[in-house]
Amino acid sequence: MSKKVFVLISAVLILAILVIGFSLQLNRRPVMTTVVHGERIELPEPVYESSMSIEEALLTRRSLRAYTEEGLSLTEASQLLWAAQGKTHPSGYRTAPSAGALYPLEVYLVVGRLEGLSAGVYQYLPAEHALVQTLEGDIRASLANASLGQSAVEDAPVSLVLTAVFERTTQKYGQRGERYVYMETGSAAQNVYLQAESLGLGTVFIGAFQDERVRDLIGIPENEVPLCIMPVGRY
């Protein structure tokens, strides 16, 4: 084979590789933040100071499963949601760290007894610090049943359900991105624990539940995976 022919073949192969790569890049669909339609329910502005230090909250934080029958206020719910995934910077950074700032987590508020809101399921919108109702009616008993009969889910006036769209992270980090999502969930859950403690509320991290039943109950799409349920109430 002559040198000219070899160079020509090499150039054709390189061009083919570039064309295929460019085509694959065009066909790759980025995973965008879910667009939620419906009337926005504005939440009270979160507060950024309290009488309890972070050290005291860490010292006294416990998992609590027994709650009184008293409901929560919208202000308390606002603070809990902000602690989980609230916006903390104009660039969109949130209260919990996220690999690549890709934010795969979604937060749903399951309401039973909450001042100012009817029973139902609400999705939290971090960028707007607002809620949008996705389902009507009190599903706490059914959610408790899907959580292997854990009564805390039924007894608590509200529960936070954290879900994840794994593709938001794995499209950049591959399979290892799954690990990053679980890390982020733990960070968000600890934020809720500490915020609940500073508000004089109790919560518990629940990971034992039937995924498909929880997905159906809160009405999330197939590409979202429920990762934890955090009932919150007074004790």
C-alpha cells in the first residue's frame, strides 16, 4: 500500500469517527428538570436564623416515630422543604450538595393535617419556593400500608417523600453517578432531621417500602425512583 493511499484511508476513517460521534451527540437527549403544571402555592419565606445552634441540633437529633394529633403550620412545612432542597444562591445552588450541581432529587409533601392546605400530595418547586398540588385526598393510610405497615407514616400530619431521576446524574458520571444520588439523598435527609429538631418536631428516615406502590400512590413518572419517606410531626 502506497503512502498516499494509507493517508487517504486514515483521513476517511477519522472523518467517519467524527461524523458518528457528532451524530450520537445530537441524538443524545439531556435529562431536564421536570416541568410541573398547575397553580403555584407560594410558601412563606424561610428563615435563616434560630435559637438552636447547629451543634445543639446535632447533639439532640433522634429518630422519632410517635407523634401527637396536632397538625403543622405552612410556615413549618416551608422550612422543612427548604431544608431538604431549597435554593440558597442565585445560580440555583441548594441546601444539599449535588454532584455536578445536577440535582436529581424531587421532593413531595404528603399532607394530612396542615394549616392552609387541603389533604393531598404536593410537589416542591425549589426555584420558586412553592408547591403545586399533584393529587387530592389523604393517602397517608395507603402510604403507611405501602411502607410495610409503619404507623408513623399514617400518624404524622405530613410526610416528605424524596425521589430521584437518576439520569440527571448518570448521564454525566455513568454508573458511579448512582452512588452520588444516594449520597445526596442522605445529605438532604440529614438537613430535614436537623431542621425538624430546631423546630421542635420529630421525624424518621424510612427506607422500607414497596417502590411501585409508593410510585403509584404519589403519582410520579416511571423515570423517578422513590428513595425515602420522612414523616414529620409533633411529639
